[in-house]
Amino acid sequence: MPAELKGKTAMVTGGANGIGLAVARELTRCGAEVWVLDIPSAQPEVVAATFGARGCAADVTHRPSLAAAFASMPTVDLVVANAGTAIVASLDETTEEIWERTMALNLTGVFHTVQLAAEAMKPRRKGAIVLMASTNSWDGEPRLSAYNASKAGLLGLLHSAANELGPWGIRVNAVNPGLIRTRLTQEAFDNPSIMKEYFRHVPLGRGGEADEVARAVAFLGSDEASFITGATLLVDGGQMAGKFGTWTEESADFLGDRWRLRD
């Protein structure tokens, strides 16, 4: 049963593609009036119109652009700070440009989003903000030093914002996905040799779908989560609960995209 969001206005940054698009669609399905924010090249107005939402072009790394977007829509009840990027590079290959671009979008952009959302919500003494963090907020996956650092930083922002905004009735939580199937990760999903080893360490034996992340976001944004703030909700198939690997060939088979126990 979908979360109940009727009568609420929601905004999703980076909502024209990938997990953000799945979130925007799910919030619409739950009854919210949804605004999709994304950069102009992503055509947020066009994308949003395909499922009954509204779109607005904005760049979360440019404070005036984001502020103008907030000013153009009704007061929001739920803001999902989803816009982000992941640039694969070794530590030696991580240029200043890669570092600054990643931080600007993944961390500073989320800071702008949270601050502007709080300004809009405080007069009403209520609201919900959901940050899109990651399992990489904790682990040290190689070749993603800038991404890992930015996602770790989100947890500091999460805890501080939840603490400061709680007295205003504003809840701030984070969803932390593991490896999720999107257009950017599909190439990895299509490679059984990579997935076999990666999913060996995921208790559920598979990767996630964007809709599964979206349902977690909808829950945290709904009144069902009315006494939850400052929390991180892992959507990772149990990956962060393990250490040495769950799956072995002694008891299971890898079937192209997931592990499965033998009968």
C-alpha cells in the first residue's frame, strides 16, 4: 500500500532521471502534488508532464537559481534533496575540478536545498526533508574518493539539521541506497562476472531497483514517519550488515543477476 501524501506538495531535486525520477513518480502515485527540479538540459517540465507532475529548471549549485525555483511554487511540505553525481577516478586521478564539481552538487547543493526548504517550512511549523545519501557515506569504495567524501558529509548535515529544525516541527532524514539499477549503473548490471562478486556480499543476493528506494523516501516523507528524524534508512539489501560475504558456491548459484539458494 503506498504512503499517504494526499494534499501535500513535494519537490524533488534531480528528479528528471534515475532514482530522482522514480521518487517523483512514487510521490505522485501517493497523491502529492510533485514538482520536479533539474537542470534545463534534463527537460524537467517535459519529463514531469508525462506523469502528472510539474517541472522547473534549476541548478542546485547556483543559489539564486534554486531560490527562484522555491519562490515559484507553493509552500512545500516535502523536499527530497536528490541531485548528485558520481565521477569514477582513482585518488591520483581525482583532479581539483572533479573534487569541486562533486562537492558543489552532492554537498553544497544539498546544503542550499535544506536551508531554503527550512526557510519555507518554518512559518508553518511543519515539513519533511529527505536527503539522498548512500552506503558510501560509510564505506571506502575505491575510485570514488570525492563521491565518498561528499556522501559522508551529508550525514553531518543530516544530524545538525535534524537537531536544529526539530523544534520547528521539521523532520530531516536520509535514505542510503546501495547499488541500484539505473541508466548509469546498467552497464555493471549487464556484466555477470562483476555482479557475481559484488552481490556475494549482499545478503539478499541482488541489486536494488529505483522504485524500492522511492518507496523508502515516500515513507520518510509521510505522516507514517511522524516520530522519525535524524535517521538513516539503508536500502541496500543488507550489504552494510555484512563483512565477509554471504553467498558461496557451496550452497547457492549465481543466476546472471542474483544469487539464489539451491533447493
